[in-house]
Amino acid sequence: QKFSVTINGQPLSVTCPNMCRPGMTVKIVPPSTPQSTTTRPLAGRLNNNGKTRRFEVTVPKGVHPGKPFTLIASGVRVLVTCPINAISGQRIQFDLPLELISAANNGPKSALAQIKLSYHKDGWTRTVRASDVKFQWTRFDERGNIEQQPRFHTDRSAYVLKLDFLNDDRMRQGHVSLVTPEKGVVDSNIKRADGSELACYSDIANAQMKNYGDKIKWFQDTCAELVVGSWANCIKINVRRDCLVSDSMHAVMSLSREELRKRWRFEFIGEAGLDLGGLKKEWFELVTKGLFDPNMG
């Protein structure tokens, strides 16, 4: 039988030797990392008002124009698409944001050189696209190269959930679909209500190096920065206890994007009570329980 391991950031599929049993130690000699996965930064080549650095890399053997390949730039595994006018063996240049290759307050050392953003499972690894610094799932073969799948394979193909938002100023609407991994990318930054950046890629990378307690604190502090308005300008949500889920869905879905970021106060209709935090906690607990109730479908 086969099992998966990750050695030096490289996902591998290993066949268990016939004479081995669970708990035994086996020696694994991984294949050498292809030379094409390393880059050479061009000295002094800062572009876009000093926000990006230019790198140069040789297109790996077997990579065709328009096809993706991965490389290591300053310790970060990134996903690059081969230009249409380039061929295998040709050297190409590309720009990477400095936030991707420099950890905040840590000098030039890459945050990803200290942590692993692989989340390895069955050959699938989370990579960062050089074009827009977005996260994307990519499947690698046993030699560490991107596995190209022109047709669906029951064991090696996969889909991810993609949420598309519709253009509606009043109500946050959208639909969820299953797409192939290259179409289901995730942003690596967080923006405030006014569009300014609250947390960039390096902030998220640094957060992943924290212990569990500090991660929770960072998450809560970051979410608090997304809140707009004061308690005097809060949103009041009135619901009936016997129709809690339906009333709550109607109330929340009627809020605009700006109102969703405001502070909320809750009131159960027909019950005396002032929401000083207890009603809000009860509302979240009851709504969560109701949403996951199998009887709700």
C-alpha cells in the first residue's frame, strides 16, 4: 500500500515495503529537486515604485507555452505560467511583490522559509500564484512536477468550492459551484470597508507562525478592525424564538454590505431583556444549532 509524506516541502507518495509493518522506520531517498525550481533574483531590479522585485528562471523541460510550473523564489513556492512566446530551456523574467518574499519586521527572510503552506494531501499542495499573489491548490507528481490531467481521473482529479458574488449594492448575494482547482483561487489579503488593506500576505504568513492562542487573538483583533460604527449606530435584529432560523435569515439577508460590518444587538420578541452580550451569544449558539439540524434539510 502507498502512503503520503512530505520531505523538504516536496510531497511524495511512498510504497510500503513488503516486510514492513505499521510503526516500523523505513529509509526514503527522495528524488532530486529539478534545477528549474530555483530562481535568480536580478540585483537592484525593483519595479513598480519599489513594490516588486524581478526574478529570472529557466522554463523547465516539458513545460509548454501557457502551462503553469512551480519554482522557489526567496524560499517561497510560487506558481508561474509559461509565457506564450517562451519554450522549454528559455530563461524568462517575472516580478514578485516584496510582501510575498519579505516577512513583516523580519528583514528579507521569507516567512514561508519558516513555515509550510503545503497542507499536503494526496499530492495536492497549496501554492501562491505569482501573477496576483492568490492561493491555489496544485497537484504534484512523485518527482515534484505539476501533474497535468487533460482528462478527469477518479483517483487524482479534484474539485474545489468557489463562491461568486453578484453585483448587488443592497444585498450580499452569490452562488457556490464546484470548479477545477485553478479556477478556485483565494485572496491572500484582507481589506477594510473603505477598500484599504488591513492585512497583507506577509501578515497572514506571520500569523501562521503563532501558537494557537495567539492565532485566535490575531483573528479576533483583525475581525474587530473590520467593524464600523459605534453602539449608538448599531443594527437591531428582532426575532421570534419559535421561528428563530427563518427570522434570522430574513433579517441578515436584508442588510447591506455596510450594515453587515456594524455592531449588532438582538432582541427575542415578547421577552424582556437588554442585550449586553448575553443575548448575542445565545442567538449565535441557537442559530448555529438550528442551521446544522438535520431536520432543517
